[in-house]
Amino acid sequence: MNDDLAIDTYARLRSITGNGELSILLLLAGAVAIAVALHAVAMFVLRRLIKRDSIASSILKRISGPTRLAMVLLALVLALPAAEFNAEFAEATRQVLKVGVVVLLGWSAAIAINATARRVARRHDIGVEDNLTARRIHTQINILRRTSLVGVFLLTLGTSLMIFPAVRSFGVSLFASAGVAGLVLGFAARPILTNLIAGMQIALTQPIRIDDVLIVEGEWGWVEEITTTYVVIRIWDQRRLIVPLSRFIEQPFENWTRESAAILGVVLWHLDYRAPIAEMRTKLEELLYANKLWDGKVSNLQVVESGVSTITVRALMSARNSPTAWDLRCEIREQMLEWLRAEHPEALPRIRALMDEPRPGAGRGAALEDVLSS
């Protein structure tokens, strides 16, 4: 319904009713009814064309309300020129209705993005043992969803502001003199843009993923959340390390689960030189075979260092994921110490000291005070 059609329709209604106010009400009510009917027909056709359990069906169900209201507002925008309102009032009302249409369309786009992300994420369970693919999908979905929502918000805001002539003329003048202003704004927005671009790089190349095990800034933790500007790392003691996204593009870090969710656990013992290494190696295999947390892939025990008074024995063991590896390490460490204390107490660290022979003047029966004072 363009302006000429609205004016012509209003003239016909007025000739029939003979009342201007009633004709306006009938025109606006008719525009609303046509918009609702067209929306219902469009929704009916779309539901017939798409599968019931598909992502598109879920999106269509969620955006039905906002899009219906957007079509109603659009119908009122098209019908208002025919109404005999004050010109300034009519134009201001049309601008507000246009903003409403743009906001509702942006809201519908945001609903569609969120619905798609939730549906795709629900199909990939991150709680399974071999969750490498699921973590990759979740990471991409989270970053792309947040970036898309930011883009939709900026586009909606910009389109809404450009509806008003004053803002539009200001924007044109701003672009005309955008030399220094553009440099200042670009410099001010550099951190935000850097992190947004870093987020897109991470979504595509995926140096990190949700639930990856990382060592960042000397801290061991799991990737808990990836936003458009920062990454939340859950430290083993329940602290949260907040790291900018750009840090993972510009600086090195350790990723222990880059290729798979499985991880190697390390246990160290500082023991005496008399520790039975061969028996410890056999005992380690026995403990691991009896432990349900071990995945049966890696079992190794070696002396990795020898100091002045002790040696360092290292055991390597594999587990399905990082939380399991942590529990496995703790259990094996405790069980091996209990076995050493019970079967080989001589293997526990000792402090060796050389005692000097007593002086000739200190007889066997001399008092301790006399010996110490001599």
C-alpha cells in the first residue's frame, strides 16, 4: 500500500461514510487487518515448506510475534499519509513507527541467531568423553553468535538513527569531515576491533576451544567461556582468569588438549637413592590397571633427576579428560606413597649428616654438658 493508494482508499471511505474520523479509523483498522492476514498467510506457507523439526521451524516459531507486530507497524506507516492529521504530528508518528519496525526486525534477527546457536549446540553434547568435535562446534557457535549479535545491534541502531533527518544530516556532515575524526575514533576503538577480529580468527582457526586445558600466565585451567572480547579460564581452585582475546593471537600459550580431550598426567616423587625403581615401575602398572580412571594408553615411570640427597621419579599416565587426569594423579600419588612407606621405608627421603668423633678429653662417661662445652 503506497501513499497514492492510501489516499485513494481514504477518499473512497470518506465518500461512503461521510465522516472523516470514521474513515481514518476504518483505514487504519483495514491496514492492520491486511497486515495480520498477510503475515498469517506467509507463516502458513513457510510452515508448509519447511520441516517441522528443523532449525528453520524453530526460528519461525520464535519470530512469529515480533514479525507480526513489525508488519502491523509497517502497515500503519504506509496508511498514515492519507490521514488528515497535523503534518508535523503525522511525520513524527511515522518516524517512530519506522524505528519500531527496524527494532522489531533487529529483534527477530537476534532471536533467529540465538535459536540457531542453541539448536546446533544442543546437537553436539560437550559432556561426552571424546568431545573434540563438540568443543569445536561450541566454540565456533559461541563466537559467531556473539559477533553476529553485535553486528545486528549496530546495524539496527544505525538504521534507526538514520530515519531521523537531523541525525541523517549530521551523519553526512560527519562523513564529509571524517579525516581527523575517523583517525581519533579508529584509535579509540582499536582494542574493541582488535578483540572482535581476534574472535573471528579464533572461530575459524581454533587455537582454543571450549573446555580446552590451557596454561596461561602460569595458571592451569579450563576454557569456560569465550566472549567477543575476552576468554574466561576456570582455574583448578575455582578462580577465574579473564584474558583478552587478542592475547591468544599475539602471545604464546600452552594447549594440552589441542588434538583430543585425552591428557597426560604427571606425578613426581622425591625419594632416597635406595628407592626400588624397578619395583615401583611394576607397582605403577598394577595400580593403574586397578584404577577405573586410567584409559589404558600411557604408563611410564622414570628417574628424571638426581640431586645431592634425593632423586626425582616421574610417572606418566593418561586419562580421558583433564578432570579425570587430576583425580587419577592424586590417587596414584597417595597409593604409591602408602606402598613405599609400608614396603620400602628406606626409599623415603633422609637427611644425611656426618658426626665428628668426640675429642680425647671427653670420656665415655662424661656428661653431655661437658662434651658440648669442651
